[in-house]
Amino acid sequence: MALKIPCPHCGPRDYTEFMFGGELRPMGGAPGQGPTAEDPHDDFARVYLLDNAPGVQRERWFHLFGCRRWLELRRDTRTNEVAPGTAP
Amino acid sequence: MTSIDFEGTPVESNEGDTIASALFRAGVRTFTRSLKYHRRRGLYCLSGDCPNCLMTVDDVPGVRACTTPARSGQRVRRESGSPSTERDLLGLADKAHRLMPVGFYYKSFTKPRWLWPLVEKVIRRHTGVGTLPVDQLPQRKGARHARPDVLVIGGGVGGLAAARAAAGAGATVAVVDEGRFAAAIPAGPLRRRIEDLAAELRGLPTVELLEQHVAVGIYEGPTVPCVGPHELVEVEPGRVIVATGAVEAHGVFAGNDLPGVWLGRGAARMAGVHGVAPGRWAVAVIDTTEGLEHLAILRSAGMRVAEVVAPDAIAGRVPAGIPVTRNARLLAAHGRGRVESVLLGTARGERTVACDSVVISLGYAPRDALVRMAEGLPVSAAGDVVIPGCTVEEAEASGTRAGSDAGRADHAREPAQAPLGAEGYVCLCEDVGVEELRAAWAEGWTSAEILKRYTTTTMGPCQGAMCGGHLAAFVEDHGGAPQAQGRTTARPPARTVRLEDLAGGVNEVIEKRTALHDAHVAAGATLDRSGSWIRPSTYGDVAAEIRAVREGVGVMDVGTLGKFLVAGPDAPQLMDRLFTCRVRDLKPGRARYLLALDEAGYVMDDGLICALDAGRYYVTSTTGGADAMEAWLLNWADRWHLRALVLNQTSMLGAINVAGPRARELLQRLCDDDVGPAALGYARHGDITVAGVDCRAIRSGFVGEVSFELHHRRSSGEALWDALRGAGADMGLRPHGLDALDVLRLEKGHSYLGQDTLPDDHPAKLGLMWAVHMDKPAFVGKTALLRMSALPLERKQVGLDFAAEPQRGAPLYAGDAIVGRVTSCARSEALGRWIGLAWLRRVDGAFPARLRAGGIGATVVDTPFYDPDGARQRA
């Protein structure tokens, strides 16, 4: 699989330089608040029931062999076409 | 003049020879025995397409002798036949086709049931497909990536023209070809054109020429692994142009596999490139203009053409003096083990013509497997592969179109199909004849894909290059349903590939060394890989190293630990929300054991957190978890929008663990700071200066004795190490490595994450709930732990005492049932017994306490095994 990822700091780089951070999910806890005690069912759905949808997916990648920063990506899971996502 | 070693006999080879041409010149005619019926097979295509010349070369089986250059000293032997390929008793199988009917492995030898495994062994040996060398280490090849705009596969006229056009349009280009350009083409206009085009490209800085590289297949991306003689090149081009040409159509008639039957190009190559006449006198069956050109080449090598069989359009152009039979059909080739005559069907009846070779030029089968496997990818084609049988000029024009503009690439033109006779081998690789296809059809296997699977047609080394078109034609001729027709699916790899080649580059890994590496080497340490780090496992005497820590003092290089500085106004909040322990109440100067859980509540990593001054923390993680820890810290800081900075200090700082009952005494010799129990008690840390080196000393307890982890600037590592070793010499100080650590930590019941734990271990399974402060409002993984706490604990980690030496990894039995597995074990001299850690499953509502590990009795006991109340490490 060839996939080039546009890193906002390093430019387009091979996906093998990155660590996959999974599809972008709602967070445990709101920004600025941190995780709060959640309903266990909601938590379960959030952690386990991924969309894994064919099509454009928002996901996070960590540039391990590069700037060591996270970035967000929009990737079409069917074609591997990628575009930068919004900054976190 | 060089020579190769052919089955113990030296065989001379000339410059430019392949293994096949050298052997043929020396008189070898039988190159292989066929898979099922052990029929003699000789050279046929001479282009790397058919399976007739697969040999074992320097212990590597399945090498195509016809495309492999001959090299001095090469050891070549044939693979099939017993006792030998030349005199093969298994050739009797050819007299007994009834024993192996089509699909025999689905229906023969099936009753009684015990018979098949025995028969299968015999059959496997019988096939003679070579033997894998199992006593050799694979060759280590390097790998590199290439990312041209355009990759051209195939260095003929079409491919090179495409490369020239693409380069002319400003693209970077790579051209891959299995051999050297033009090397396999007889002298003539085609060869000259290829050489001219290659010469034009050689000067261009934007064109990379990968000769003698095999494009194995086209994968998603597109990615095209190209196996070269010394390296694997993973080409990731913007687009691909396939110009792999066409192979001459395989002729299907009775006796079509006898040695002496040649494809026209193969015969011309043997005569024109290697200067060896393919036979003494030939019958040539010619349906193509190119076949006419071959005649001159064959005659110039001294071959007599006894007769030409050709349609009217061609017949008129056959050189004078050669007898021509118009509009006849080649019905059969006859002979015992080689061609002795052919049977022609003419308007005036059948006629036998004596000859020792049959040269057939019946049409073309495009080498289109790469195109067909690349659906949905930016792959186009040029030359012979889309215009089978095109002229040199047409190929060049086609290549130029494909190279300059992807959208204008040619669409595949259907090749004229070589006729399918009533008899003969359709699939040479798997020994499948027309009769067998008919039998399978009669059994009800009436679609191309199913026929393929049932008869294994197209499933051999040629991957359908010779027979794919014939199989499709057979289904069409027999009135297969529309959806049952057409070519079968093409998948990579398209060419034979060795796992060793695809594994190119896997040995190229990052190797990290600590600042003390040279000191370890000088001390004679045994070094081993630990993740990407090189670390000492022992300095020679593991037992003495353990004793030093338990009775005096030992030092260990722990510079590989993950080390992070976390700072910023929101750092306390970040730490508190991430880790399972309370952080906000951690006073400067105190350290705490930390667990990092993922959102599913499973243990990811552990380490220590030290509170520095206001809002700054120093966090350590395991060696193997350092990268993941950094990513994890940064991810949450990002996503929560917290003002906290994470600085990975793993490779900036070194760390030496000084441990043992006399560790404090040793430090006092080298340090003016107060290292006493009040200032630096257990789970405290402080900045001290040891032998002039500024250190952060952390009182940790992994090995179960008083221990000081001295974190320091990497550049001061060796000075500190030497000072410690010098000052401790009279205390019996020893450095220790991972082997001693493994026992020391096991005596304390500490897990190695990943070795003693499973990916779905939450803290309760590991007995680590003491490190989880569930009264905190929230931390990552808390909700999952709450959710799981409602479920019964089905598996947990336990400590074991063994009656004798156990095996790590041994299954644990309670009665006859396997209920767990030993994950660590060792002989503890301090305790005088065998101890270990294991995971254990609940049986009938309770965890069994009396077990057997293999044949060894095991009892569940509490951990820590050594110093259970921790008095020694707290001192």
C-alpha cells in the first residue's frame, strides 16, 4: 500500500513514517474538562463501536519518524485519497 | 570461456549465454519432467513464460534457466524424475493416465480415509517441483523506495518509447525489465530500435533504468515491487505503463509438448542470439509475418527447413527453395521422447513429414496479467500487450501515446486465437490436456473459474501466460454461459518470487545504543537486542550479578527507559486525567507508580511520575513503551486543548540504577548531598551531584532493594558509570544486565508488560488495583474499569511455586484441562526454589490452586515471593 500523508510540518511523507491513531472519535470528556464519569453504555459505544465506514473518514496519525506531532487527515478508505483535516 | 557445473559435469558457456542456451549447446534436450505424467519437456518459449526449463540453481529451486544468465561455477541440476530426469521410471505414469483422472485429488484414494495422507506424500515427491533448502540462512537483501511519476514495465520498443515520451513531457521515469535491454532479441531492425531508444534514455537524469529487475505484481497504491539481483526496489509511481509485450501463442495439438517443438521466437532466439541451431531439420508452421523473419535466422544458424506450412497470405513470401504446404493443419507431432515427424492435415488427406523440430508461429497471447490485476489503478498499456503482433513502428507509436498522455493509451485489441486442437496439453505447468478439460466439463464444471480450480489449469508457474487464453476459448467453444466465460482473475504475483526477495529490507532496523555502550563492550558484556535497543544481558556471571544486588550493590544501565518532562499551566490537569493514580496531591520531591490505561481499560504501560516544582513533572515509562507513551501524552494534550508541553528526554538523558543494601553507602562516598532515609526515602526523588555529575535520583523499587535511579545528562554517562564502579569495587559491586534483572524483578512478582501480560489485561487481572485510585473523578479508562468491575474476573495473573524446573510458556493443567500458561519462571537462589508468574483461568467458579506445568507440580502462592512486605526496598 502506498499512501502519502501531508504533514503540516514536514510536507508529504510516506505513511510508514507514521503511527495510525484510528478514526477520529468523540472524546472521553469535553475539551477543557477532561474525562467525566460517563454512562457505561455510551462509553462502550464510543470505544468499541467504530464507524469503519467505506468513504471519507477523519482520522489521526502521529508522525513518529518525523516531527512527532499529531495531525488530522481526511482519508477515503476505499481509495486512500487523502486531504488534510482541520487542526485539532 | 567459463563453465557451469551441471549435475556434476562441467558445461562450457559463452559470453551472453543463459543456463538454458549453454546446456542446449552441450546437448541437453530434456530439461524437466512434467508434473503428473513425467513426460519429457524441452526448451519451448525461451522467454521466461513457459515452465519447461525450471531448474535448481545453487540450491534455489524453480529457477527459469532460459532467462538466468550463466555464471562461472553455478551449480545447476534438474528437479524432477526418479532416479534422474533423463532416465525417469515415473515416466510410466504417462502410460496410466487413468490412475490420475482430472480432479483426481478430489476423488481418488479417498477411501479408506487413512489412505490419502500417505498417497499425498508419495504424490508430492512424485511431482518433482524442487526441494527448498532448509539448512541455509536466506540471503539478506536491501530494499529501497523509488517514487517516479511514471513506471514503465518492459524495456522493448513500446516501453522505451513510452519512457522517452513521459520524460520528454517532464516526468520522472523508471523503466524495469527482466533482462538487459535487447539482450534476448536477435540482430535486426527490432534490436537496433531498442538499442537506439535505450541509448537515448541512458543519458537522461530523470530516467532510472532498472535492468535485470522483475516487476512481481501491481499492488494497491500503485506499488510495484521490483526484485533485482541485489536489492528489492519498491516502486511507488504516480502511474504505470505496462509494456510487457506478448508471448507467442501456445499451440495445442497432439504431441505439442515433445522436446523439439519450439515457439518461433524461442527457436529464433536460440539461433540468432546464442548461435545454436535449435535442431537439424524443421517443419515451420507459420501464421504470422514475424514467423517469416525467423526462417532466415534459423537457416543462418545452419538449420534446414524441411517444409513450411502457411496460409496463402504468408505462403507467397516464403523464400524460394523451401517446400511450402498451403492451408494445411498441424495435427500432431510424433516421436519417442522427441520430435521425429509431424502429421499434417491437408485438403488431399493426411501426410507425415519427417523432422526433428517443429517451429510454430501461430499468433500472440498478450502478457497482460499485470494489466488485468490492476483494475481501478492508474495503469495503462502500450505495444504488443495491447496490439498483439504489432510492427516495430506501431509499438513505438503506441508507447509514445501512452507515455505522453495517460488518457490516450491504447485499449486492448483481442488477439487472434491460436486454434485449440482435439488433443494436446493446454496447460504445460500442470499437465492438463484438452481431453481432461472435456472430462471436467462433462462432470459439470462449466465455467472458466471453476474449471481452473478443478483442473488447476493456469495455476502453475506460468500463471496462465500460455494457457489462459485457451481456457477462455474452450469455455466459449463449449457454450459456457456469458458469466462463465472470459479470462480468470489475475492476481499478484505475476512472476515467480522468493519470500526472501519480498522480505528485502526487513533486517534494516534502527539500532539504538545507550551512552554506556562502549563501556559494556569493553567490560565483555553479552549484548542482545531489546526492542530497538542493544543492551547487555550479562557480564558473564548472572548468579554473581544477582548476589551483588541482594547482598552488596549492583549497577545497571537503564538509560533506555522512556523519560519525559511535562510542563505548563495545565500539566497537573493533564497528568491527573491521564494516569490512574492521584497526581494533584503529589508533592514536589515525591514519586508515584503510574499505570497508563487505554480507553478500553487495558494496561498500556507503567512507570513513575515525579512531581518537580510547580506544574512540572518527570515521567518515566518502560523501554518498549516510550514511543507510544509520547504519542499518548501528546494526543490527549492536543485533544483536550490543554496548555501542557511534553518533552521526550529519552535519548537526551542516561540513567543508571544503583541497587542493593549498600547502595546508599556507595553514593555517600561520591556525593556531598544528603541521601539518607529522611531526604531520599522510598518513593522520593531529589537532585544530587554524584562524582561531579548532576543527577536526578529517584528511589524506585523494581528489584526489591534500596535503589537509586540516577538520571543524568547523556554525555556524563561514562564518567558516572566509571566513578560508581571504581568506588564500589571493594564492596563487590557488579554491573548486571537483563538476565539478572529478570530474576530480581520476578522475585518481587513484577510483570514485564507484554511478556507476562495479555493485550486485554486490566489492572484487576494483574493485581494492580492498588495503583488505581477509583475515587478520582475521572481518568482515561475509568468508565471501562467500572463497566468491567460488574463482570466476574475470569482470568488473573498468579505467582507459582514449582516442584522442579518448569518451562516458560508451558500450559498449566488442572486435571486434564488447560487452565493457564507460565509466562515467566526462574530459579531463585535467594529463596532456594523455582518460582514463576502465570495467567490462570477460573474453573467452575474458582481459581484452581494446585496445578501442573507440563509434568511439574505447581502451587499458587502470593507475590511478592521475596521480601513480601517490602521492608528492604523501603529502607
